[in-house]
Amino acid sequence: MSPTAALYDSNALRVLETRAAATCADGASELMQRAGQAAWRHLLEHWPRARRIVVACGPGNNGGDGYVLAALARGSGRDVRVVRLVAPRSELARRACEDYLSVGGIVEQFNGAIPTADLVVDALFGIGLSRAFDDAAAALIGAINAQPAPVFALDVPSGVDATRGCVAGPAVVAEHTLQFLAPHCGLATGRALDHVGTPGSASLDIDASVFAGVPIAATLLRADALADWLLPRPRDSHKGDHGHVLCIGGEAGSGGAVMLCAQAALRCGAGLVSVATRVEHVSPLLAHCPEAMVHAVETADALAPLLARATLLAVGPGLGQSPWARMLLDHALVSQKSLVLDADALNLLAATPRALPSNTILTPHPGEAARLLATTTAAVQADRFDAARRLADAFKCVVVLKGAGTIVAAPGEIPRLIAAGNPGMAVGGMGDVLTGVVAALRAQGLSPFDAASCGALLHAAAGDAAVGDGERGLLPSDLFSHLRRLANPRMHR
């Protein structure tokens, strides 16, 4: 599997579908046949023992793909039933339905329950769905989700927005989803991840020329992509070659946050790491992490020499929103140093918006993103790609929008989407570790966009590596040993 993949939105997929059909001898009908055949092969690969198959077909071309699969399954001797609400409405779907009926296929009107099955195939609604479900469609989706057999979704789980990743109402929860032509950007982020199951894609044997000039919505990054950024160091390296990160934060009671940030920066290869924090945190920090240079900073005069020596500033972990916190952030912003801003640095920025240096990296979670955009968390989650883009454009910097399917955006760049991470990482302190990871990589010379992308991927991959004993109870500090190993990918091949 490639470490990266191009993701497309629904508009681009429609263009691809039209172009692809034009290359087929029998046009769109042949393309539908290829989709149904690809789905049948996927079914045989993952559920070879499924004998009783129910295919829920919608009225459009997604339903047509389902009829093709149903005919193939019927021809192989399976017990196949198609369940539907209405007859096909598109010409292609009607032809596919007729072909299915011609081989003795059975079609049933949905009566409130799904027949007993070994596998249910969702071929109800594809990427073209643009309306809310009526009561009958909602009831059919509810029945699919309520029955015990695994669900296989064709192209997109019905009810999931294939571009934005949001789920506005009832939606099918699939065990596998097979995307046709190319992967869909919306199925790799946000609530969609709870519906897609294991994603797959089928190119339908379309020539690569079909994709020429069609805009990519995002680039998916898998863990293997780390090796493209994290190259072995020269033998004559010294600590000055790898940057000096200054972690700024740790209001009274929150010293652990800035400590996690500093440790993460060290584990990811920063040559030097300093910490500017409250006086009461100096001794605990030194005892726990003697590699960090920890300074009590209560005034701007105490901060100034630390700013002068640093390559990059990581501001926000445990910072708080007191006058002390505002003083630290204000001086960091005018220092002209490279910045990674997180946590309360973002909340202070939302309260008092201002221009940022162009090489700044912001790492908000959806709630912080909502405050920066003066909107709601629900609105951010309804279209994570748009929220990340608007933040990047508004602040003219790189943005890491955290969450399931983290998105990295920057002005003028194709967004990058992180295909790693797990729910166990939803715990306080994980963001502080990410701040340190990104800061270390930026200090070592990666561009802001690459440091944010590599850092988000490294952090998420370490979370996946650390989750062996279970998601619940995963601690941010559990990532440290995995960060070190994954930050040296060419040593572990």
C-alpha cells in the first residue's frame, strides 16, 4: 500500500465518472458493470462463506451497482434478495435491475425488517445524495444497522457526506466500504470514520489519463510516509544542528502540560530544549526531565534572553489566560521566531486576534478552532476541510485541525489528512505532546507545512503503536518510546 493517496471530493468524482465512462466501449453501462464486479470480488475476498446476501438498492446508480452485484451473487448460487423502497429511476439502474431479474433474482419491498442474512450490502445512496432522508429511507437505514450481519457499503455508507465527512441524520454503519474510481476525502475524517469501517478503493481499470487536471481535495498520509521526511543524520552532527526549542507555559497547577511538551520535543530530536514556566514547576521539571533547561520566568526581562537563544517557540501548553500568560504570548509573537501555538495560546489569540508571523503553526482541536473562527464546534465538525482552510487563510499560516482524521492545511497548499490515530488519544495532555513533536521537527529544519504534517503523522502513529493494551487508559507519556523509534524509520526497516 502506498504511503500516500490522492483524495477527491464529490464534484471531482463526478467529473472522473463522466470521463471514465467516455473511455469505456459501452459507456456508463460498462462502468457500472465494472463497479458491480469489483464489489463482488471484494465480497468474495472478505466474506467468502456468505451464502445469504441481502442487497439494499436505491433508485439511482448506486442502486444499479447493487443490482449488478446481486446478479453476480445469484449466478454463483448464493441466496440473494434485493430489498428496496422504490423501483429504479435512472436508465442505467433499470437495465441493471432487469438483468438481475432475468437470472431469477428476487426483489422485495422493504416491510420494516431486513431478511435474515450472512451479509447486507448497502447500495442505497451514493455521492449524489443532496436531500434529507424521508421517514421510509430512515427506517430502512435503521433496520440495516439493527440487524446482526456485517454490512458492506458500495462507494459510500448511505447518509455520510463523501466530501465533508459529516453525518447529518441516519447513516449506515458499515464493516467495509469500497470506494469506486478513487478514495473520497470525506470518508477519512470526522464522524464518517465511525461509519466507513475498513475502507477500500477500486479504480475500475480506468486509465490514469482520466485523472489529468482533476483537482485533488487532499493527500492522505499513512505512517510509512514518515521515512520521506525523517532521514538519517550526518555522522558529524552536533546539537546545534538540530534546533533549540523553547517551551512556554505551565501556569500554576498545569506544569505537567509544558513538561510533556518538552519531553516530546526531546524524544523527536530537538538538539536543545528549554522551558519557561512558573517558579514552582522548576524543581519538578528538572527532577523528571533533567535533559531540559528549565527557567523560572515571571517577567518580560526574564523571558527576553531565552527568546534570543531559541530557534523556535512552542507556546500554550498549560499556559492559562492570566496576565502572566498574555505577557508571555505577546512577547513571543513580537519575537519574530518560528512559532507553534496550542491550547491557551489559541484561546488568547481568539480573544484578541492579531497578525501572526507567516511561519507560524496553529494546532487547534475543534473547540479551539471554533473560537478562532467565531463559530461553533458543531459547525467546525460539519465541514472540517472548510474549517481548516478558513483558519489557514484567516491567519495566513499552517493549521493542524486535530481530531479523528486530523487535517493539515496551509495557504496555497493541498490539505493533508492523517490516516493514523485512535480514540485512546482523546485524553488531556495528548495535544501538549503533539506541540512538542511539531516544534522539534520544525526546529530541525522542516518547513512549517512539512513539520506540521510529519509531526501530526508521527504523533498519531506513536499513539497507534502504544495502544496495544487497549485504548482506555492510554497516557500521553506512553507515546514517548514509540516517538523515538518512529522518528528514526530508516533504522527500523
